Amino acid sequence: MIRILVEKDHKQTMDFVSVMPAENLFIIGDIEAYGFTNTIQKLWGDFTKDGEMRGVLLKYDSNFIVYAPGEFDAKGFADIINRDETYEFISGIEQIVLKLEPYLTIKPSNPRVLYYAKCEHANELQEVPAQIEVKKSTPDDAGRIIDQMYGIPEFATSTFSVERKRETLSNGSARTYFIEEAGRIISSASSTAENSQSAMIVGVGTLSGYEKKGFASFCMSVLCAELLSEGKMLCLFYDNPAAGSIYKRMGFVDIGKWCMWSFK
């Protein structure tokens, strides 16, 4: 049985998704930030006849996210999506999203799939040499961070917002560590979508001309160590096997693949 989730479902829903905090980073974060009554999002639960939750579908803005670790009513969730005329994305663990596909009336225009990895301990993080200073950003650094992002070839075609960066640094849902030279940020690593249980690592990169010196790894190590010390499980997406090998040397392990299907 599928029904809308309301505030009285808070504990059951959080208990259900918190079993896998890395896989459910976005759902946990959205529930903590917006609850069950904010008009920016809506949640549905799939239940057995005994009232046991077996699946969650969340719509935040124009993005649907699905989670169900076992059998669930894939057709029922797909019917909800099919009736919605405003969605643009469907995201989730690949094997779960694929169960929806046979029932979707519209097929994705860009069915992107990324590797998904998590880190639960700091044992393999790199020690920063004494001569290297890794700084923690403040909201005032937002402009310089975005300038650096656009200066990295793999991020050059992405869309970044200084205002959004400043906002997330201010409200605690993100943080950035960086290395600078002559007032210019040359390498950085950031978190995003932070919640009480997990955080996503993003924006790991170094400007051209400063590569192969370990700068990004140093920034990432300091960032990850701080987050892990707060009891947060870390996760990240990657589609470049070379980058994946670096992350694995730092203690990240693959936990599957993540679908980011676009219907725009």
C-alpha cells in the first residue's frame, strides 16, 4: 500500500532510511531540512499489509528520489511519477531506479549513471605536510571558490552560483577547505547536502599548473577527517576511474551506482 507520508510518520521513515545513511543522504537531509509539510517537497511510503515500510519516494522541487532495499510496489511509485507534469529528474541507486523503468511512460533523455562510494573511517586519509597550509573557508570566500571551480577544466562547463555557495557555507549545509597562493585559491574540496548522519564530498580539484602535488588530496583529507570526527558517513559520486582510484586510496569503497536520469 502506498500513501502520502505525514509528520506522524517521521520516526518510522527516518529509522527506515537511516539504516543506509550514505545511500539516503539526500532523503535524510531533505527530511531534516523541510519535514513533511513544506510545499517544496512531498513524500510517499510503500507499506506491507502489516504496516512495515518497504519503500520511500520523495519529490523535492522537480526531482524524484526513490529508495527501497527489497521488494516494493515499483508500478505504484511509477504511477505517481507518471501523473506528475512538473518533474525533470529521477535519482537513486541504479538497481532500484531500474525497477521503475518498465512502468514509466516517458523515457529519460539523459540516463546518466555514476559510481557511488562511501567512507566510514579516517585510517587512510593523508597527513598534510607541515609546510602546507589548508584553510577552512568562510562565506566571504564564496566568490574565490567559484572562480577556482570555473578554472578547472572538468568543472568549466558546470553552473555554479556564488550566492548559493555563500548561503550553504553560512547555514552549515556545506563547507570547503582550500589551499591558496598569493590570495588565489589553487585547490579545494567541499562538502554538500550535509545532514546529521552523512555528507557528500564534491568539488575536489586543483587549477592547471598545480596538479600532481597532492594539494586536492590534502584538502580532501582535512575535510573528511573533520566530518568523520562528527560522526558523519561520507559519500561521493565519480565517473572517472582514475579519480576513483585516488578516492579508494583514501578509504572510500564503492557501494554501487547512482542514476541521475534527466527528463528535460
